Amino acid sequence: MINKTSTISAFVNLAKRLDPDTAAMSSVIEQAYLKNNWFTRDNVALCLSHWQKCLTESNLTEWLSNVPETNENPKEVGIIMAGNIPMVGFHDLLCVLVTGHKAKIKLSHNDEVLMKYCVEVLVEAYPELTAHIEITERVVKPEALIATGSNNSARYFEYYFRDIPSIIRKNRTSVAVITGKESKEELELLSDDIFQYFGLGCRNVTKLLVPEGYDLIPLLDATAKYADVANHNKYANNTTYHRAIFLMNLTKHLDTGYLLVKEDEKLHPPLSCIFYQYYKDESDLNNWLLSHKDEIQVIVSQLNDSNHVPFGSSQQPKLEEYADGVDTLHFLTSV
């Protein structure tokens, strides 16, 4: 049986080992990139820096204040991880272990290197975790499940694991609410929300809600610091492909050279594209947000709204900010 205090210490130790400038971590980052070219050094370093800030003893202790020291009846919890951005399944593993359960992990092939490294460091610091972590090719007969995937895979998960407690996540994306009063600095921060991790995460902004008559040019100018994404082969291939589709179909759009911008009511644009939509007034805006709440992960804006986060922070969730708004800790302490 593991205990919360020692598990916290293991994660604090892991944070110290996530410094991207060390020789050991640099080697891991290189291996991760060779496995998946979307995991550039800059993007992995961004992820590691975020987790180093989160995994402090004070942060973890405060977050876990209501979690018992030990779990007298640990369950085997299956975790089916996504691999769209670095370490996207790490928070689920953290939650399972700090609540004293056993994690049976199906890693994404796109994110094997970083996650396996984290597991190795955790077990090295706290050997008792060995009995609580298993990496497997298939999650079979768990007692509870946390799964992240597409809408199609979610239907499979919901059927196959229908008889056990579960959190099953589907496709979500994030939106930005623009008022027209944003400063240049705020618009530059918004570009972080759009381009970090190449826009591959569910917390990346892919839809702009703008007031009628809004001029998009200053906003697009503010994204210039990310112009070098055009030099990434996979990203550039997406841009070239979708530009060709737009041109052949005579689809009206704006083109920065590294981002295709199209007016569209849909929420999920293809990679390297972003959709925008006009709203008439606050009521119109709120009605749209409410009608799409089950598809939205994060709303970024300058508005004083507890349901929104500031520009530039969409990829910096706190420990207590749970995917899809479902409290993972509460789920795990209740199974």
C-alpha cells in the first residue's frame, strides 16, 4: 500500500528531473522528437516547465488536502491516454496515484518516450509505486476507467466499459472571445493560445468570436512571432493542403502564410486554420457559448468572468483545473 505523502515526494522529485537543460532530459527530449516530430524541443520544454511549476510540495499538498493519506481499498484504474501534445495524460496518472489506486496505462504511441521516463523516475524515487503502475498494450477488465480520445473512440469506450465507473472524454476545443478593446500585448498573448503545441491540443484556441464590424488584421499581425511554424514540415504540409482546397473551392479566407483564417460557424477547423464568427451583442455571445458548452474546453478573454481564463494561459492549467470540467479527484475518491 502506498501513501499520499510519499507519493507527493516522488512527484516533487520528478519535477526536479524535468529540467530540459540537463543532459539526461535533453536526451529524452531528442528521443521523443525522433518518435514524434510534433514534439519539438521548444514544445516539450514548454510542457516540462509547466509541470515543474505545478509539482511543488506546497501546490500538491494544498490540492490534495481532502484526499486520505492511504487508500484501504485501491482499485485498478485503466488510463487510456491521448498523444496529441506532450504528456497530455500525465494529470490522469498523477490523480490515480495520489489517490492510492493502481494505474493500468495504455500509452499513446505518439507519447511513449516522455511518459515512460516519468514512470521510471517516479518508481526510482518511490519503489513501492512499482506495484501501482503497469504499462500495457490493452486495458482489460479494469475496475474503473479514464479514457481520452475522439468522438468515435468514445463510443467504443462507452460500450466496452459500460459496466464500470468511468470518465470518457471526447473531442473538445477552445475559443477566444474578442471585444475589440484588446491591447496589442493581449493579442500577442492570444497567439500563444492559438499556436503553442502547433494548435494540436484541446486547450488551443481554434475559434474566434468577434463583434460585428471587427477588423481582424491587428489580431493577425500579433501572431507574427509564430511565423516560423511555417518551417515545420508537418505543419507546412497542412497549410499547403488546406490553402489549395480553399483556393480550388474559391473559399473566401485570409492567409498570413502560416495561418488560414475563415469565417465559419463550425467549431473545429483543420490544423493550420482558425475559424471566426461574428456576434451581435452580449446576449448573442452568451447564447452561442451556452449552446456549445459541451464542445468547449476553455474560453479565453479579457472579460471578468469566472468561466474564462486570461489570454496566454490556456495551456497553463492549474492542478485543480480538470479536463471537460469533470473532477478527476472526486471521481477517484468515490469509486
